[in-house]
Amino acid sequence: MTSTPEKPSQSRLRLLPLNFCQSTSPHTDNYLLIDLGWGQSGRVHAVVIHARIIEEKIWIEIDGTEDGVTSKLLEVGIPKERIVLGFMRPKRRALTEFAIA
């Protein structure tokens, strides 16, 4: 796991850039991108991306990115049938072009 040091806010009018902490575990196939630091209203600690690999499929559990991690996976050649939108209910997944489970 890697992280960058925390920085307290120096002004209530400006937001400092937030730091990202990446945590990966090849033993459990869990991959996290965490946004952390200090914002205008206080401490920020949020999971931006949580992906898992289960039975050779990439499960997107949380995707808080603007462009979407799923589109990036498609751009690098991961087929839709190997991507599961885990943040959606199983019945709704059936309505997408992606894997159900």
C-alpha cells in the first residue's frame, strides 16, 4: 500500500489537492483507489474505485471516477462479458451489455 502525507488545510477559502492512496492485494484480488486528505469541511476519506477479480471477471464494486473505469477497461481491450457492474442489482445487470455475474 502506498500513500502520501496528509496536509492540513491552510485556508478555509481554498481546498488543497487531495491525495490518492492505492491499495492492491494480489492474494485477495481486491484493488482500491482511495481519495484522502483535508477539504474545506474537514477530513476526506473516500473509496473512489473498488474492483475485484472473481473467476476471471472484473467486478466493479464502486466507480466514483468522472469518465468511468469501465470505459477505460473497454479501451484497453477487456471484453464486456468479462466486466461485472457489481454496484448494480443483479436484475438490473441483466439489462446491460455487461456480464451478470
